[in-house]
Amino acid sequence: MIHDVDGSLRELTKRDVLNGAKVEISFDAPNRDWSSRRNAPALNLYLYDVREDLTRRQVQYEEHRDTNGFVTDRRTPPRMFKLSYLVTAWTQRPEDEHRLLSAVISCFIRFDALPKDILQGELAQQAFPVRVTVGLPLPADRSISDVWSALGGELKASVDLVVTAPFSTNRHFTHGPPVLELPTITLQGGAEGQHETRGGRPARRVAETARPSKAQGRAGGIRARPKE
């Protein structure tokens, strides 16, 4: 799923940010080794953090039905994960870098979710929108300066881009065929014998079972009374 998010961001950036400009789009770590090998203007989208958005976790199962409307299986809803990208521009002049970052912000603040026409792979088949935010304050447990320190480079102007993408759990429970017959309940006892009931309505009367008479003995036989 992450590679589909990368591909979707690449398509949207090429279309609405660069607008035909000859600028390379890279997802490599912007460390010193990468920057030293760069020989053309570049826009770097570095994925530096992946974590689940627990506030959007759902526990209710999703029902999948066939063409007749019968439930065929139930599946757990997808988990939502936040993918955080560090967006930086790399050119010969700071002014050009600032223009690129400005174009990134202008592009992504227009959308609450990534447009469907640029979604790639499994993202295009998902029913859930792929949420996107840009330039929001970072959580208290995260700092951009720490990211740059880990990369071994100097602090550089950047934009934080967060994409919330659904990840399928691939957990589902198959249902058996639907029950189409009404239940049958047999009631025993009473003066009128047994009755068979289907779906809550009397269907037919069942013949009363013969009961042993008082003349029958304990052994089950019938003793004749002697003549007087």
C-alpha cells in the first residue's frame, strides 16, 4: 500500500506542482550522500514515519452481500495509517526552492483527500478516501530537527505532508447458505392431541398417540377380568 501512496503522490505532484517543469521527484533519504550526487533540480518526498491513527480505528464488521442481497461474509474494516513525508526542494538558489515549496503547499491545501483520478494500485479500489494534510504542527513526541539529525544533514526548509491511507486486515468470516424454510415446532399434550406449527401458524393436526388404559398392567399387557 505504501508504494501505491508514493505513486499517487508522484502523479499529483507532476500534474499540479511541477506543471511540466524539469524537476526530478525523489523518495530517497535526503542525506549528504544523496545531495552530493544530485546534479539537477529535485523535489524530495522522504517517508520518515508510519503509524496507525488509533482515533479512526473501527471495530464494527462490514457485511458483503451477493446479488440477491444475502450476506456472504463479514470482514473487519481496514486500519488507517498515517504516512508522514518530509518534503524538501533542492536547486541552486534558495528562491527557487521556496517557489517549489510554495507550489507544494498551494497544491495540497486544495484537497481534503487525494483525487480519485490519480490514485494508484489498491488505493484506486478502496471505498475509503485517502486523507491528506500539509503543514500541520507536529506531535509533541516528534521534531523535524531530530529527523535532520538522524539523516546527518543540516536543517533545511521543509513541509510536512501526511497521508492517511487504509490498510486491509485480510480478515473475513464466511457465512453459510441462507435458511429459506420456516421453522417447524411440534406441541404435545392437551385434549386435542398434537399440533404441528410452522412459522407461528398451525399447519395440520397430528393424530393423537394412544395411551395405555388403566387396565394395562405394569408389564404392559392387558389382563382379562375373570367371569363371575
